[in-house]
Amino acid sequence: CTLDSEVALRVGGDFFFDPQPGDSPVNLVLIAGGVGINPLFSILLHIADLHGYQEGKGNRHKLGTAKLYYSAKNTSELLFKKNILGLMKAFPGKITCCFHVTQQHSQICKELQPHIRGK
């Protein structure tokens, strides 16, 4: 987003991402904290499936990018972190993530270091 960009936010409730063939591509920004990652991780998996299908079979879905901002107390509380890193590796530039930790006291593993913000 840039200054004065229009964004839509949704907090809580039932939500999903179900693009239809022919829809204009959208760029998603997903924001999660702690266990709130569960529904957003499902959305990331769906996006990865659509990207994989698109690359393999000429899918008619037009997909933008997905950027996940995910915060937890420490890296051990970042659920699905290895899966998320795998999605980022499988779909570089299409799926990205920035982890934020607020109370990390131990060393952060090298694999996560480039994606960690905060302490």
C-alpha cells in the first residue's frame, strides 16, 4: 500500500478467500497474532494450491501476491512457521511473510532470521 491507498480490514467472524476464474487479481495482506494464524494459514494453503495449479495446468485464476504479517511472543509460538517458509520458498515473490516476536530471549535460528522483526 501507499499513502492514501484504500484498504479493507476484517476482524473476527467468518471469512474466506475464494477467487473465481476471471476475477481481477488482488494482493492480500494477512495479519495474524498467535493462534489467530489458523484461518489465515488455510487461506495461504489455498493460494498456494491455486498458484501450483496455475503453473501446472494453465488455470484461469489471476492471482496477486499474499503477504503475511504474523506476530507471537517468541519463535516457538509461531505456529506453522516451517510450512510458511516452505510456501515462501515454493512461490517466491508470490507468498511472503514477516514474523514479529515481542519477547524472544533466546537466539533465533538462521532459517527464520531474515524474516523476523522485533526483538
